[in-house]
Amino acid sequence: MPSCEERVYSDDYFSALLDFWPLEEDIGNLTERFCYMKISDILGALVIDKSLLTPLSLTDYTYRFLPKLYAPMQSVSFPLLKSGILQVQQPPLGLTGQNVLIGIADSGIDFTLPAFRREDGSSRIVAIWDQTIPYENSLGMQGEEGNAEPIGRMRRWNDDSVKRRGTLDVPFGTVYTQEDINEALRSENPFMKVPSRDETGHGSAMAGTAGGKVGDEIYGGAINAEYVIVKCKQANRDIRQFYYIAEGAEAYNETDIMLAYRFIDSYCEIFRRPLVYCLGMGSSMGPHDGTSLFSEFINGIALRRSRAVIVCGGNEGNQAGHFAGEGDRDVELRVGEGVGGFTLEIWGSIPEFFSVVLVSPGGENTTVLSSLVSGSRRIAFLFEQTVIYAEAELAEQSSGRTLMVLRFEKPTSGIWRIKMRNAGTFHMWLPVKSFLGGEVFFLQPDPDITLTEPAYAAEVITVSTYADATGAFWGESGRGFTVGGQIKPDFAAPGVEIPVPGRAPLALPGPGGAETMNSLGSFTVTGSSMAAAITAGAVAQFLEWAIVRENDLFIKGVEIKSYLQRGASKDAGTEYPDRRWGMGKLNLQQSFEALRV
């Protein structure tokens, strides 16, 4: 019988989200049917043999529990000064993130970079959980301690009584401790000792932007903070195919990201070592109102003491992937040549329902698709190769709103018309651009409400992006508010051409990837993930002042958000709160000055 870890990596098994607990006797047992990985007090991931399941569909699994996929938010000056971060590093405050942890779940980290090491050469990385390296592979053999009891390993992960740092086992993958990393750094070939690599450079860029320092070069606010890093594994084949994710696109399963945050959270020490979570990924899948499972999960983290959660606002503002309308409307959608497939989500308003007729570029009409009829429909066109799968939920379980998801397989290129009838207010969203295998966009898009999930979570710090060199809002940045009109983003931070320490990987613009430690330098990265990372460094500085220096031992992330909003810089002529700027531009120095009042 395969272990739970083997099932996680296998395409013969599928992971579904649950917001309820299985029977107690089932949680601790490894069975032929499933294994269970706890995420929070009410959330968990169930790994099940696909042969025991019906094929993937929203009807059978419901939209809420089918995991969504997330993409890194990058578009592969001096922002720290504009954001008031360098000023706070200087006396009299002298805040550098000392004794604060920054947690990043992304593509990993290049632990060999000088930016993540102290002056004595030791690492500032407390731990790396590499989800891509099975535990037995890291040992090079079977039967070592820890690998011999896969059932016990799963029980330890699910056990809430296990609270102390270093005792929380992981359900799959390999953890490298600070001791492991330092030993590797002392060796001639560090990656032989710790084989965890950051192939894309995105996670390393975020870590460097939050707190990187090389000699006298400062790249982030929290230059003395330490890191807890998770390298997330790519989503499995079946769910990528279900969502028609473009070949070669980075796509991460939200289940793995939430498991990563559970691991990161185990390192937080209340009143002693606070923790900043930084998410540089996003998805256009979801209700865009803060009610998704992921939003609920990170809201719970943000409401706990000694923690703050920073979420990027995404890069979808100018991608023409959102349409908003009301009543009877014909919506035109352009599909380019060579697109293998894509999904389209249509969200209605409460208590309205709607009907849809699709017209292909060749003029073929579908039958009327009603949101009142739950279930799955397969629609094949007579003169075209396109197949459309339509699934509806009259009351989607997270938001209560009406939802219809259309999956286009081999769509004919040209202009598609979506005839909305009997609808109240409705919204449509396409996947994030990096998931699309070609040109797909609305001809009359709405750039608002284009923040990516889970940026709509009410209690987290959501950041949009601007160019510090010009002070202008970055056109690609996601914009608010939420569907319900709640204020998001909270404020904007620099994210355009941000200097990053290290070696530029092939996935990013700039010089080719370097193979030796001598080929180091810096390059620039643009994207909302950089704005989130800059903010994470600033929040680490604030947590040092509040908790490490005992100025506010009981502080939570929601309170830090309020302080940063109060200190945000505001431009004349802009009415705040604003869909682009939130409450203004991040200015940490002004936030501390506001504390005097």
C-alpha cells in the first residue's frame, strides 16, 4: 500500500479540500481509500485514490471544495526611500526586523546567496520545507528513522497538541533545518547537502526584497529578520488539465499553499518571535468578495496575535479578464488562434438567477443554460470542434451567490458572444493571463475588481502596485474594491523595476542564469509580488518595534494594517479610499509619526 507521501506526488490520487472533520478513527489511519492532512481547526485536505472517484467536475465536488490554482505575480528609483523604510532603519528607531520571522511559500529560495547570510557567513534561514523532494529521496535510501512510520508522520502533522517549533512533522516532502543549511554552506558543494533549489528565482526575489542585504547594499527593510521558507510543488496533472492550464505555466494548488502556511505558523512564538506571512501568488478563480476557503483561512491567521499576513493584489488590472454588467447584455469575448482551452466564471448577485446562450464565431447557438438548474452539461458544436462544459450552482457555498462555470475545450478562434438574460448584476472572470495558452480577453472589459484571490480577505494586508520612480499607478496592478464594495486594496507599495540581489534566472528578464557563486549581482523584477515583499519587510520592522521591543505585546496584523493605512501618503486630487490606491501609498516613517498623536 502506498504511503500518504507517495499518494501526494502521484497523479493517480486527487486532493480535495474539506471544511469539516472526518470521523476521528479515520484521521489517524492510513487506508486504501484516503489519507487526511490537517490545515487548520476546520480545514483539511483529503487525498483519495482517483479510481474510487467520479471524474473531476464542479457538480460532484462543488466549487468551494475543488482546489483553485495560483500563479506567481511577477512580470518577468529607489522604493525603500519612498516608502519610509530606510528612514526607520536609521536612529532613533533603528528597526531592522531583529528577532522577527518572515514566512514565504513560493518557488523556494537560493539559500547560498549572500543576501540571506549573516556577516559570519551563517544562514538567516530557519527552515526550508521543500514539498518537491520526497523524504525517502532526500535520504537516498529506504527505512531511515522517520521514513519507516508514514502513519505516525501523518498523525503528528494532524495532532494539535504538537505545538513546539521543530516537532511539527510534515505530511510529505523534506524539511531542512538551519543546522542543515549552515552545514551545507560550509561544504564545497552546498546543493549536495541541501538539494533544494529555486529554479524560477521568484521566491528568492521576494525574500531579497523583504530583507536582503549584501555588504552595504540594502534591498529590503528587514535586513536582520530570519526566514521560514516553503518551496511549493506544482499542481498535479489532472487538475491542471481540468482548468486547461497552459503548458509550462507555473501553477500551485491552494491546498499545498495552505499546508505551507500551517508549517510556517508552527515557528511563531507569541510575545517573543512574531511572524510575517507574505503571499506573492494569486488567482482569478473565486468569488472576489473575501468568502473563499483560502480567504477564511488566512483571515484566521491575521486575527491571531504576533502575526501579520501580506497578500499581493495581482497583475490582472489591464489583462481584460473581467467583465461587469447588469440585466440583458451581450458580452463579446475574443479568442485567438491555438488556444487549447480555458475556463470562464460567471457570478450573479443575490437573490438573482440568470440564463446564458453562447454564440460561436461560426454563428452556432447553444441551448439556454440556466443557473437555476444545478448539474453539468456537455455541449458539442455541429460545425466546430469546440466542446463546452457548463456547470451551475444556484447558491455557491462560500458566497451564497449564483455561479456558472464554463469550460471551453478547443475553442474556435474569433469572437464569442455570451448572451446574458434575466440577470441582475453579474461579473465574469477569466483565468490569470499566465494560465491562458494564448489570446483570450473581453472586448469591453472592466479593470476594477481585478485583485486576485485571496486579496479580498478582510483582515489581511492587501497591497496594490505603483512605480516609485514616477509615482504613477502601475497599469497591470489589480484594482478593488470587493464585489460587495468593501475597501481593498488597503494601500499601494512600489513594485516596478525593484532591485533584487542574486543571480538572474532564465525565467526572468536580464542576464542569463549563472552557474557559480562568483556570478552574483542584482537585477530588477516587476510585479505585485514585489510590492507585497517590500510591505512584508516594513511590517517586520513594525513587529520588531511592537513585540520584540515590547511597545505593544498584544498586537495583531489587523492593527498593523490600521497603523499603515493612517500613515499612508496621499496625493492631492485623489479621493480616498480609492480602487487603485486604497488609503494611499505605504509610508512606514509616517505611520510611526502618526503614533505620536
